[in-house]
Amino acid sequence: MYTVINLPYPYNALEPIIDTKTVNIHYNKHHKKYLENLNKLTNYKMPLEEIPKKISEFPLKDRGEILYNAGGILNHNIYWQSLNSTPSLPHGKLLSKINQTYGNFNNFKNEFINKAKTLVGSGYTFLVTDNNGNLSIINMNNQETPLSYNYIPLFTIDLWEHAYYLKYKNDRNAYIENIWNKTNFNHASTIYESLF
């Protein structure tokens, strides 16, 4: 059976930027529903991260649902680890690469925010790396995962309405801007350091 990560902090840890009720519903109802669906669709036959790369090994009739629900688990796992009660900046090799690619962290942050604001409908904005360590900021629709495109996700912001609507209503841009008060780059830095 597949599992989801344990929420790395209490439900109220992201207050006042993301309210306690939203975190609770988002984690327990949305994130875990993808898990429930995936476990109904397939017996564990490969690590979760391998599913997007080996989707052709599953029956054709189930591939869309399997990929959608696997993406829902993977994307949320990264999302929860991209946040924390106390924000942190990139460090080590990731910070060096951000500075090399975008000039400095503030330029990167502004580019990320601007990219997120262009997403149409539901999805995520990701900081990803390719296999050579090059960074990109990309939008993914619905529950698409960067793993399907041979990118490694490092950091993400969830842009589905259930991530922000109770507090921000239709003002997604305010959520995109405010969430930087709770962003955690320790996880992204650790992943990048382990790869390069």
C-alpha cells in the first residue's frame, strides 16, 4: 500500500497565512483522497516516484486515473515540505544555482510569483531541476507531476482553490504573494545537495 507523508507541523503552523481549517481539510480530505483512490486502483508494484515514468506498465484503461492520483500524492508531498511555520531561504548548492540562474533570490522569487499568476485553472507552480542541475520554474495543470517530463521537483505552491479559498476567496494572487511568509527551502536545498 502507498502512503502519504506525515504533515511536518501542526495544522495551525501556517497561520495566519494559511488558516488551520484549510490545512486540516487539505491534508486529510484532499491529499489522503488521492491516496485512497490510488490504493484502490493498483497494488503496490513500484515506488510512487516511478509511476509517472513507468505508466505504460499499467493497464491502458487505468493509466489516466493512476497518473492523476499518483500525481496528487506526489505534488502534495512536496507542497507540505515547501512550507513551514518559520520561513527559510535556499542554501548551499541550491542558493548558488539560483543566484547563477536568476541573479539573486529576490529575482527568483519575483519570477516564481509572476509564473504562478499565469496559471490558468488548477495546478501547481514548481521549481524543478533537470538531470544536469539546471533550474526552471514551470506550471503544471491539475495533478500533472514534473516527473512525467524528467524534471525533479524541488519546491512547489499548490494553486488549486482548496489550498486557499476559505481564507482568500477568489483572490489567488494575494495567496501567491503571502505564502512566501511561510516558504521552506530547507527541503529543496537538501534534495538538490543530494543530487549534485
